[in-house]
Amino acid sequence: MSGHKILHISDLYVSEKTPSVLQNDKYLDPLFTKFSELGEFCALVISGDIVDRGGSQKDYEIARDIIEKIKKESDATHVIVVPGNHDVSRDRLTGCRGDRDIDEKQLWQYTDIKFSYFSEFLENMNLDADIKSGLIMYKIINDPRIIILGIDSTYHIGTTDAGGYINIETLQRSLEQIFECDNERYKEYTKIAVLHHTPIVYHSASQTYADNNGTGVGQYGTCDPENWKSVKNLLLKYDVHLVLAGHVHGTQSERIQEFEQPNDGIFYSIAGSIGVNFNNEVKDLSGIDEKYKRKLDNLQCYVSLNGNHNSFDVISIEDKDYIIEEQYKYVMDEGIGKWILWSKKPNKDKEEDDIFAEPVDVVEPMPSKSQYTDAILRMVRENKLYKTGHFHWKGYALHNWIDVSYFFQHQTAILTVVQGIRFIIEREIKISNPEYIIGLGVKGSVIMSYVRYLFPESKCSYYPESKKEYNKYELKLFDGKGLNSPIILLTDVVHSGNTIKSFIDDNYAPRQRACINVITIFDTYPAREISSIDDYRDIKLYSLAQIQVTECKGGMSRCPVYSSKLAYVYEYEEDKKEDF
């Protein structure tokens, strides 16, 4: 199977003036060691940004030498390269100003000029390409049966940066020429599209938090959504179900975005940058003296302020419908640089491996909390429970939310949660038999009804928002004098902690000691703690999973989306079902 693997790298950023890490032998040596361990590749795919800031002839000469070394060390048979936004020669385009034959308002359309250095680079690499087409190059590989389509997503980029955009007309003509005449022949081939700009990122304010590059909304030049919709439909028409891209410098394994991949029939593999010198982020900070900057230049490690890593992907083609993605990241181990396997995931689960298929009567205890977390996040991802939109309730306006109702409708899901809570109580809180277990609200009460059978000697109850719902047992239990023993509070989601604060205010006098352990399925509050509680409250928060949720700055009354009905708004009332 070694020859059925594709090496996918992106964002090399080669530059004579500000060298890429790929120009450092200390970085290259462990990279080549890892390539030799992984074996031979049928193809080396480079999804753009070969050079930095448009580059020069000299930059591309350096890049060609590096890529030739990578090809040799990886035993790659074929090479496919697409341009990125940094490969557009903006200085050449700027030099065209004043030419009366040039439309200065649409300089991006002069492909021959903006790709003059890049075209020469492709020619020197002996790579056939059509720089004026949406399909800039392609490779048909018969062993294994793979077709790789190199797509140009820089169509609208000229002297200034812009989002990814693909010339749909020329792309369609090219695909017709390949497939229309001999479609049966390529029926069993795995078809892969390669482009620079990442098609799938948030188009909302939550991008600031969900995208691990830490930039503001929309600043990372993702694909134009309407253009990508047309391109995606065209790719699906020709049975393309895998897209390789780069551009964002981060990798999917660190991003909430993984839970929101659209169910559009395409598996997206996003490679982080293999060449960015993240030390430059640190050097750009004010207050860093020259001595420290020189020290950073000599470091073998590369530090990112935004949580990015130098990385590359390996795509294994087992068969036409089953693809495995491996992400490798560069880390330092006691001062020695090495590449480690960071994540491994298939484009879909094989049926025999699906341990969460319904129905399941028993969920066996797992040896670590991380396994409960992985299982719960897997359910979120596979069932598309991480929602974007506009959600308003209880005084909050949110850009995204988690549809937790799934966990109360599926037996395996709720049993996984309950066993995870048991693990936290026994292993982390270290209480063998809690005095009190109390469910907050309706969903907390459902969780409590399962947990109570694991701890039969505990006093169990629920805490509704209105005392009118109390019976005699609750009225006696919550008499306003406070529960002195450490208690367990169960809930589905902790965001602001207001329900917990209300519980404390209703049941404890000011400055009265309160020892409370809160266990939630999801902790969505950025601070990861319950704030605005005085020193006399010993509150500990435990969660099975952490997924960040972002708030609408306008609130309920000042939110233009809500007040002007600019989009569909999800509204929540306690006595009604969530409108998901």
C-alpha cells in the first residue's frame, strides 16, 4: 500500500530575503527522516504559496531546489503544483500601470503577467500547465487509479489580495475534455481536487474563535461562497469527493470547524504550512530586543502565537470510497526537532468499526476521561450537532450553539454521558458516594435520573427555575438554609453560569460557605470558569467536552439581526422545545 499514498504540503513561503524554515537544514533533516519512514509516495501535491509576497526569479530557483529534494526524499513519482495568493507577482502587475492597453481596474485578469515567475518555475520543473485555465494542471495515475486535478483559486487576485475564486467556465471546459469522451474508463478512479484557498471556514463572526489562526472575521481570504457552490456542484458531477487545500496555516485537528464540515459529499483535507517561520510572529512584537531576535533566528523550534504548527498531510487511498488522512506536526522533544503523527481519520467509518451504531444497551466503562471526550465529540461531529446561526434566549444572543437534544434521544449517547459523569465523580472529584446529586433544569434532571442508579445512597433531586414545581421533598431539601455537604450539580451545558449562580443565591445566605461540584456535558464558556462568585463559594467545574461558543455583541435588544429580521433567528423558551 506504500505506493498508494499522497504527500500533501502547502505554504512553503520560500524567500531569499526572509527565509522559509525549509531553507534551514536543521529543519529539513528531521523532515526527510520522517519521509523515509513513511515510504514511497505516488504523488507530491503542493497546494500553493510556493514563495512569499510574489517572490522573484531567485526565490523560485531556491524553491525548485527544495522541492526537488522533497521529491527525491519522499520517492514521489508525480508532482502537482497549484498557485497561491503569494505566488501572484504583484510587482509585475504594478509595473503595468500606465499602459493604455491595460485595464488598471482589473489587473487580476492579466494571467501571463501575474504568473510570469510562477510559469517559468513550472517550466523549469518540467510540469505541463495551462495558467489561463481554472484547471491549471492534472495527472492521471493508473497505479493506483487516481486522477489529481490542480485548480487555480487565485483568479480574482491582482495587486491586492482577495478571496479564493475559480474561473468556472474554463474549469468546466477542461473537465469536459477529460471525462466526457471516456467517462466509463475513469469510473473506478479516485478523483482529487487540489486548490490553495480553503473552501470550508466560517462565514460568520464565530470564525474569530473557531479558526485557530486568530485573525478577525473574513481576513483570511477564503473561497467566495457562491463561486465555490458552483465549483463544488461541478466537481460532484464528475465524482470528485476529496479536496486538498492549504492557505490557513492551521490544521483541522485543532479547529472547532471540524464539527461543522458541510454534509456535501466532499472530504476536505487542509494542510497547515510546512514553511512559515513562526518565530517571525514573536520577533514582530514590540519590546523584543535585538539580542533576543538573533536568538530566535538560531532556534531549531518555530513558535506560533496563534496555535499553528508546521505540518504536512499524508493521504492513503485504500479504495475509491475509503481514504485515510494523517496529519504530521513538527514538535520539539528535549531540544530535538521531530515530526509526529498528530491525527488520523478516515473520510468515513467502516461499518465494522462503528462502535456507536444504534441500538446499544450497554456502554462499557472507559479507562480515561479523554475517551469519553473523544466519543462525545465524535457524536457532535458525525451528527452535525454544532450549529451556526443566530440563537436568542435567556438574555443571550449567540452565533453558534450545540444541539444537545441528541444526547437525550439516543440511548448510547446518554449512557456514554452518564458513564463519563461517573468517571468524573469517582476519579476526579474522588467521592465514592456523594451526599447530594442535583439536576439543574429539565435536561439536568434527565441526567440525574440515570446517575442516581449508580449512586443509590445519595439524596437525589432536581432544581427547576420555579419553586412552584417543588413537591414536599424538594421544599424540605431546598429550605434556603444551604446544603452543607459537598454536592454534585448536573447540567447539559455551562455557558455563563447564571443558572448555577441562581441556585447559590436561592439556597445560600450571603457569605455562607458553599461547596459545589458542577458536572456538565459541554463547557462552552471561554473563561473555563464560573465568574462573579465570592470567595466563600467553593465552586469546581468539570466537563466532558469543551467547545467554544461565541456571543452576539448586540445582545437581545440591540441585535440588528434579531430586530431587523436579517436572517432566521432560533428562539428558545423554557416551556417550549428548542427550535433546531
